[in-house]
Amino acid sequence: TFTIRSLDGMQQQAAAPPVVTASMDEATMDDADGASPAQDLPRIAEVSYDGFTEDISVGDAILVDGGMVNFRVDSVEGPDVICSCTDPGILLPKANLTFHREGRLVRARNAMLPTISPKDWMDIDFAIENGADLIAVSFVKTAETINHLKSYLKSKCLPKAGAASGADALAASAAAAVPSVVSKIESFDSLPNLDEIVAASDAVMVARGDLGAQIPLEDVPVVQQEITRTCRRLNKPCIVASHLLRSMLEHPTPTRAEVADIADVVQQRADALMLSGESAAGLHPMKSLDVLRTVATRTEHFMQAYQEDQQSEATDMLERLYSRTDGQNGAGADAKASLSEAEYISEGICASATYLSNQLNASAIFVFTKRGYMASLLSRCRPSCPIFAFTDTDAVRRKMNLLWGIMPFRIDLFKDNPEATVERTFKLLRRRELIKEGELVVVVSDVGHTTDIIRSIQVRYVTSEGSAAMATQPKDAPKK
């Protein structure tokens, strides 16, 4: 038997509890130094929210971290829930508990508590003071939580920029950068509000560990694909995390199923893959990262070399923006109605630039952007060549690292004139051997040297002096 005790989280000691090991016949508690088990110690685990004993009933199944350890409730005695261990394992600190009744997930009373706790708000202030680029919110249930947090971040950050002047303006501008908000989809309550949550967020993380504890296992791949598709449709970066290389917590090589899982996530067009326990507490963090990068890169190369539908992303976007049916307004009219004029033009330019780069077999796409918006649209179209993004803000440059296919650089945009800036970027990348003389590059811009926004697409050849327009193609340039 085993006891799970409900305690107020604020009354718990700050020190991490010892590791608890449970088995079918006995539960032993080992201290952190690996001393011999003390059989006379009570076999008790603590949960950190009130109302646990009110939610639980005799006969319920309690799952720890999605089933790594399972218990059956035998009785409830005051604050204590007396259980029998049905599936043995190790209880780690801060493990997530869910419970099922007659095979169905029970929605606990703590699911009604605020997503962001008072302690979380203190951590958010700490993140702002230290210039964090991203803030991830766990167990997001509605878009209201994200909108509330983003309003708070703006109110805390924007006054800093207005208070500075002169030589301190640049430093204050960097400090005033508003962190982006990442919504972690790891709750059953998130799924009915998925579109609203994704639209309100700056990025989305598919936290498959906790999500898999709240929905049937067979639904996890389907829900993951639904989330990645929603992110692509709404142009939000998608991060897939949890259990990518779980076996490498202990072993130096992954299982073949884990390798296939990574490849499947890449083929679903996720923007980023994230390790958690493998790099935070595993025995082989660098090997895990090497495996993740190698498998993802190999899968990308396969997709580019053998897929016949490389044009599908850009083509689908162009059809969605401009298609008409039988002389009447079709999907294109619906898309135009749902977008502002500026967004409609930007999406059209980026889809056209991607289609053009694929047709011309261009070696790269250059994009000049202040907010990273045009770069995100190009990333969404998944061109077959690298995207080099140039911005004049360090915070924007760092955030663009999250986007698929983007290699960001910080430069002074159009400090002298647009042509000088474009030539400077060609020379910079040629010195770094990222582009070569005679190659074709598509250039996209949504910034200008005046207050007017200049959106344009150009096709240029790389020359020894910088670049040349396609009309003045060098004699030795390869034919496309």
C-alpha cells in the first residue's frame, strides 16, 4: 500500500524530496545519497494542491507522469488517499498526477484554477528584467490567458523605451523588447479552443507527455498533426517536445522507433524539435542533441530530393489567396476578407517569391524585415532553398531562430540607401561562403529608408562585386 497526502503547496519545504520507489509488494524510500532503504519510514507522497481528496474516489486509477507509475485507490482517510501500486516505477519530484474513473479521465477541481499562479507572475517579472525572448505558459485552456499575459508584458516593457533618450535609447530599446508568448498544449481542455489559442499565441508547443496523460494514447499522433496543421494555417511556429529520445536518458543510442518518430515530426512540417529530460537530466545530453539534429537534417534532405510536391506549400497559399470558382468569388475572396490589405499583399508576395525561387532553382532567398513578419511567411511556404533574414534588431534576430529554414542576421537596414544595404548583404554572405558567384538569389523586402513601407521581389545574380539584376546576367552565370 501507498499513501498520497494532499498538502497546501505553500507549506511544503523548499528542499527537493527524496526519490520514492514503489513496487507491487512494498514501497521503499531512498535518501538522495543512495543510503540503504529505511523500511520503517512511512510510504507517503505529497500533492501540492488542495481538494485532491474531494476529487478522488475509491476504485479510481491514479497515473503518475502519464502512466510511468500507476496506483489504485483503496480508501480515502481525511487528507490521505490510501492506494495500491498496480504498475511499479520511480516517483520523481514534481510529477504530474491524473486520475481515471471507469476508463475515463476525471476533470479535477484544480483544472478550474488560474493557469498563471501568483508565483508565475513573479517569475514573469524576473524574465522581463533579464530580457527573456520567450515565455512559455503551461496548461493553457483558453486564449484569454494568452491575451491577458501579452497585455501585461506590453504594459511592463513599453514604458522603458519611452523613458530613454540620446545615447541610452538603443540599450533601452533592447531592454524594452516584449517577450513572445509560447502556449503549451498539454491539456484536454485546450483542444476545443485550439484555433483561438494558436491565433493568440506567438508560438505553440505540443507537450506530448502531459497531453498523452489526458487523452487516449491512440489519439496523440492525430492531435499532434492537427496542432501542427493549425499552426501552419495560422502562421505560428510549432514546437514538438516530450519523449523524442526518452531512451537516451540512460542509453547512448536511441530506439529505432524514436528515430522514426523524429522523422515523422519533420515530415509534418513542425518548425522546431525540443529535448527536455534528455538534455536536462539525461546521461547523454550532447549525443541526444546530435541524434536529433542528424535525423532531422537527413529527413529534410530526403524530402527535398524525392518529394514531387515541393511546390505544394506555396501553390496552396497562392490558390487560397487568388482562386475564383465559376466566375464567382471563391476561396481567394474568403482569404482576402479575413486579412487586412497589408497582410493580403505580404502573403501574396511571399508565396510568389517562394514559387519563383523553386521554379528558378534559386540558391537562396534574402528577406529584409523589421518585425520578422515577412520572414515567417516565407518560412511557412517551405521553399527548397535557405532563407537569409536581415533585421536591425537583436531581439527580432533571436526570435527568428525559431522559424523553419531561417538564418537570421542583424544589420543596419537601409542606413544609407536600399541598394547599398542589399549589396552589403551579398558581400557579407559571399565572404562567409554561404552563396557563390553566379548563383541566383530572390530578394524580398518589406522595409524602406523612409516611413513608407516598400514591398518588393527582385531576382539577382551573385557577382564578384556583389549582385546584378537578372536583366544584366553575367556571361558565366549558369542557365536556370
